[in-house]
Amino acid sequence: MIVSLFDQFASPTLLAIPLVILATLAPWDMFPTPSSQWQGNRLLVILSWVFKTLAQQIVIPINLKGHKWALILLSLLLFLITLNMMGTLPYTFTPTTQLSVSLGLAFPFWLATVIIGLRLYPLRSIAHLVPESTPAALIPALIVIETISLLVRPLALGVRLAANLTAGHMILQMIATTAFGLVTALNPAGLLVVVILYALVCLELMVAAIQAYVFVLLLSLYLQENV
């Protein structure tokens, strides 16, 4: 029984064992595996077209040195989309609503882009901390400000992903509770609330996909700055 709106975000357990790892690994079993045939089924053809389109959208802003990241970024995008959308199903758990998971995904990828920039172009990466034509008196303050803005990037990535999904799930929970109460009381307004609930579920599915795309797109932009 849910006694609080935030109870739905608690990690489920089975025999005192957290199931967050199982929930994180579950999306990988939902994708069909390619066969040895020349032409796959319709689902594989559609998925191949979607993957190709998404890869182009992610890789186009990056130069050739960053194209080796295409597979990693595309895999992360599909993983987040599937994970977020599965969280809208009843009696499921969304690991990306936990800051430990969202920040755990954001920080390593952001750090990798920074390390690659420092390794390939150390002087240019450091020069980003001081914009051109900056007065000498403002250089120390700008270095501190730019450093803080750089360090805040992974925090913004993780919090944006978790906060948007959390807000959507809370709204769905409140509307569903209201709909259940009205339908149980045989109130005619319950039908309208149920229609609104289904519309919000569709909207939440779109938000889940968009948030995953924004997460990976920002990572690609950070990578573009460093390569």
C-alpha cells in the first residue's frame, strides 16, 4: 500500500535484496537480436532505421575524432529511453529517478569528455576558462566562475533527468489516486479524469524519450567542445 507519494521511488527489495540492479539490466533483454538472414523481420527493419536516424542526429555535430563515441552514445540513449518508458508501467520501478543512478551515469561520461580534451588539446581546454579579450583584472574571477560552471555540468545532467521523471511520476500518481476515488464513488467526473490520466501517460512517455535524448545530446555537445 502506498502511503506517500514518494514511496513509489523507493528501491524495491526481495528478501532484503535490492532489485535496482535487476531493473537496470532488464531493458537489454527487450531488444531483438539480429539473425543470420539477409532480410530481418519488420521490427528489426524499423529498429535499424530508428537507430540509424538517432546515430546521425547525435554524431553530426561532432567531428571525425568523436565518431568513435557513436556506439557508446547510441547505446546509452536506447538504454535510457527503454528504462524511462518501462517506469511508466504499473508496479514497476524507474532507477533513473534516483540521483545515485542518474549522477552515476552523468559523472563518468562528463569526466571522460574532459579527460579526452585535456589529453588531446591541453592548452585549448585550459584556454576555455578565460574568454578572449578579457581584461586582466577579471581573469581570476572568470577562471573561478568558468571552473564552477564546468563542474556543475554533471550535476545538472543528473538532476535534470531525475527531477523531470520524478515530477511526471508524482503527477500521474496524484491523478490516478483521484480517478480511482471518483470511479469507486460512481462519480461521472471520474470518466473525465480517466481520460486525462491516459493523456498524461502518453505525455509522460514522450517526456521519458525526450529526457533521454537531451541527456545524450548534451553529452555529445560536451564531447564536441573537447575533440
